[in-house]
Amino acid sequence: MNLNWPLMANNITDEDLDILIKFLKGRPRLTQSCNVQAFEDEWSKWLGVSYSVFVNSGASANLITIAALKHLYGSGEIIVPTLTWVSDIASVIQNGFKPVFVDINPKNLCMDTDQVLRKVSKRTKAVFLTHVQGFNGLNDKLMKALKEKNIPLIEDVCESHGATFKGKRLGSFGLVSNFSFYFAHHMSTIEGGIVCTNDKVIYETARMLRSHGMVREASDNKINKKYIKEHRDLSPDFIFAYPAYNVRNTEIGAVLGRSQLKRLDENNFKRNRNFELFLNNLDPAKYRTDFDLEGSSNYAFNLVLSKPDTKLRKKVEDTMKMAGIEFRRGSSGGGNQLRQPYLRGIVPEKEYEKYPEIEHIHFFGYYIGNYPDLGKNKILKLCGLLNAL
């Protein structure tokens, strides 16, 4: 049986391409311009925030978010998950912060709240929480404690477009949030990401950091006038406030984003229906099916063995390969980030042994593609194959 099941399919549709072709036939400006601004405005309205800054990747969104935090609040420690994408932790290290790791909650694969709160200290500058693969990682206990301690929350929502907490979209709770529009996520601008916030200072800083640190990239003319007054020896067009980056996106990405945003909610509904069908038909004696789905918006099927079992793991992998099912072991980002070579010399040797929940996902957890036009029969056939092992 060959199910021909890639991680993602049809994420950029004929409708998207037709809109893009029509745009290109007008021989428009392709570098960052009016469509980028329009996409930022439309995304902000959909998410429920005041400001958004469109960039070339979710990793770049991470980078300029943490850079803004450094420039505005100074250095220190940032609490991070063991299960996330490399760029979250890399952005912390690259900006001179110390990453402080916590284990995951197996019910949602996100940061364990009790561990987060135990590791908060006077040196903590932020909690950088990843909403892993569509699950909601927020709860009242965490939100109340961070507010009382005046510690900013940064939300990585790169894998969780449309997921909610108490009916409000994730990405609208933290001081800043980051999304990714990579091809394999809920919606795609080919490559792309966005920084979202309700804080005007963060917004203006992110705009400048996106484009070489140039002051003229700020939307607030008061910022321009202030820098021009303080630096009369410089050309008003070339004042660089920060040693920054060029992480701009293009009009092409924005046109695709505006097209895809129109059907995001509908596609999320289909994905959620797919995931529930998958979990409801898996054998709970062999695989975990008791995830907390409240508010979730999953772009992938999470397949996690109930118990450590290397023989069953091999059968699962061999069966999926033979059936043409693409998968990734270790779930988001390849599993336990503490095992990765980029952290050698930064964390103690064998630090990963202290985090048993992510260790299980690292060796016995997978994700499989979940896209809107995935057929019901295909999902049931996959469950049948897995349950028979």
C-alpha cells in the first residue's frame, strides 16, 4: 500500500498563483512596498493586535524580537523550551542572553508551567514560549504569575496559526509574538514570518531592525525628527540606530499572504477535523491519544508511542516508509534541543538527561503532515496500519 503522503501538499493553490500572475503582469515594484503594508494590516486585524512587521522567515522574526528585547530592556536570562525550533534558542544566544531550559507538558508538548515558574529569577528578562504544532501552551496560572512578576511573555506561534486560549487567538497575549509562513505551515508566503505586538516602541524598533537599523524605516515621524536633531552630521536618509539586519520580505510574499489569509480559518477547521479523526482511531494502548485539544489548531498529526519501545518504533518507521508516508522523528525541531551540538559549551554535558518528557518525544515521537484536502479514507488507512503493528 502506497499512501503517497508528504509532509505538506497543495499549500500554494492555483488560485494563489493566478492572483500572483495577475499582479506580476502589471510589472509592479517587487521589493517591500504597499502590499507588505497591506498584509501587515490585514494580519494584525485577523490576529487582534495593533502592529505587525512582515519579515523573510519565522527565524528572522525570532531574531529581531530578541534583538529588540536586548536593546530596550538589557541582557539577562530567557526561559526557553526544550522542544522548539532551533532559531528560538539561537536568537537568545545570538543576542547575548542565557537560555534557561524547561521540560514539556506531555498533554500539549508545550512548556511545563510549574517548571517555568520554578526557574524564574531576578535575572529573568522574558519567557519565550513555543505553542508546539498547534497546541495552546497558555493557562491561567502561568499568565497570572508572569503578570505579578512583571515578566514579559514572548509567544512563538510559528506552528499554531489560529489556535486560541479562552477564545482569543494565540499571539495576541504576549508582549511580542512570532509567526512563520514557511511552506509546510498553516499558510505560506513561500518563506516568511511576522512579528506582532501591541507595544508601539517594540513595533518601531522591529521596523528599524528589519531594515539595517535605519531610522527612516520607523513609521513615527517623531522618531525620525529626534535622530535627525541629535545627529546633524549625518544624512537624514542614512541614520542607523542599531547594528541590525536586512530581513525584509517582498511584494510577492505579501501578495501570497493576502490571498492565503482569506481561507486560513476554513483550512484550520479542516485540519482540526482531520486531527481528531486520527486520534479517535488510533489504538490508545500503543499510542498517546489524550492530548489537550482545547483551542488547538494543529498543522501536523502527532504520533507518540505510549511507552519506550525500540522494536515498535522500528516497525512504525518501516511501515510508514513502505507506505510512502513522510514523517519526522522527534516532533518539532527534531526533539530535545539540549542534545544538539550548537549547545555544547553552553549547557552542561548530559544536561538533556534531566528532562524526561522531551526525551520520550525525542526518541518515540513523530509528526506527520496534516493538510486541508487530506481524505478521510487515507487517515483511516494510516490508523489501521499503525494499529496492526
